Amino acid sequence: MFAFLDIETTGLDPKTDFILEIGWVLTDGYLNELLPGKSSIVEQPYWPVVYDKIDSNAFVQQMHNASGLRQDMQFSTQDRFLDLREIREEFMADVMLARRGVTGEPVHLAGYSVGFDRGFLEETPEWGPLFKTKEFGWQMHHRLLDLSSVIMLYGTADRPAPVAEVYNTNPHRALNDALDSLDVARQMSREISWIPA
Ligand SMILES: [Mg+2]
């Protein structure tokens, strides 16, 4: 099973930056969606510090303004706001549902540079144990499907890597980016399928 997952953050440092949004879509081993994708804006213990962090970096500020995330954090009545523990519980519940009783199937994180997302989540007390221990009953598999790495491989063969056909209308929102990476993974899988075994 794959968990195509993306997080939006205030920056690159898991020790000092904040996770703003988490989105995912779960697929089987053949990249078929098992459940509708989901995303939540992270409820923060103290919002002013988070806004200050965003506004302290012009690049980050521009990115989250352009995507609408900055505005949605402040004003949205549509988005779901959950804290990191609640989001992790929802993620685990989705995995349980998607497994449909098949326990023990490995769950691989997938996405663009998804090691970054994993590193960030691992640093939090709410998500960390899911990657490091079996404290919650099961543990994420250590192997990632990093689409950015595969895109680099396309470069080594001077081949254009696939770009998302469907979902990139609003980049830098967590669920859109997760769906975008799934779209690209499917195209790559189709291309590989043409290579004689
Ligand atoms: Mg993103």
C-alpha cells in the first residue's frame, strides 16, 4: 500500500518550523485509490508565532499567499482544522479502513521528496512513534517511493519526466500535491510497463 502524502510547512527546519497542512491519498500496490484523499490544516497551539514565521520569509510568504493557504488558515470556514495528534489518528484510521482487514501489509510513504515530509513528521511527538516504533500497533515501512528521485533518473537518460496531467491547478496545497505525485507515479508506471520484462 502507498500513502501519497504531502505537508506544507513554514520552512525547511523541523526543529524550528511548523507544519501547516497535511494531505494524503491511499492506494493499493497498483496505484488504485482506496479511499478519497483527505487534508487538514494543522490547528496550532499559538497562531501568532506561526503567522510571524510565515511572514518572516518572503519566499514562504509568497508561496502560501499564492496557494490560498495563508488566507485559509485565518479565514476559512470550509477547511478542517485538526491538531497533529488528531490528524495522525485519522491517517491511521484511513489506513485501517483501506487495508480492509488485511493486517501487516507494509505502508510506504510516496510523494515528491517525501523524505522531507517524513523527516518533519518524525520530529513531532504526535507522529514520530509511527515511524520509529510499534507504539501505535504498527509502524510505517522505512522504504519510501520518492518521485523526485525517479524524475532525476529520467534526467540521466535524457528523457522528459512525466508531469501531472490532472491535478496541478493549485500547487503547494497538501492534497493537491499528493494527488499530483500520484498522477505522475501512474504515468511512470505505465511507461515502465512498456519495457519488455
Ligand atoms: Mg506541497
